[in-house]
Amino acid sequence: MNWDDLRFFLELARWKRLSQAGRKLGVDHTTVARRIEQFEAVLGCRLFESTAAGYELTEAGQRLFAHAETIENNIGLLREEALGQGVRVSGIV
């Protein structure tokens, strides 16, 4: 599993439509579908059910969603820390 798998999962869970998730990720809707299918195969469970209202999380998807959001938030904090370290001034003035 890698971070990109979680990004695709989170965007489809939020937008419920392949095309909207694809726009947000900057890829075609078929790429989103393929990546979700691969992610489900790696995990060995279905994360989404396709309905008339769009893609809905299964019970397994709902359990994964909170963890994936936590990881997303932690990666954002990691980026902020890295950027903060990169611009920090040190030494004798």
C-alpha cells in the first residue's frame, strides 16, 4: 500500500463520483476506477458499492476512511514541518 492508494480512496469517498475524484486528482475517471480496483485487490475487500447516487463506502471502507484521513493530516503536518525546517534561519547574525 502507498500514499497514492489512499489519496484515490479519499477523493472517491468524498466526491462519490469517479469523474469528480479524477478532476480533483488531475487524472481521468478511468484511472480512478482502475486504481480503486487495484487497491481493493491489495486489501482483499470491497471498499465501495456503486449506487445510483454514486460510490458509497462499504463497512470496510467506512473503517478505513477515518484512518486514511488521519494519515492525510499527518502527511500535511510532515510537509509543514519540512518546509518550516527549510526556511529556518540559524547561525550568528
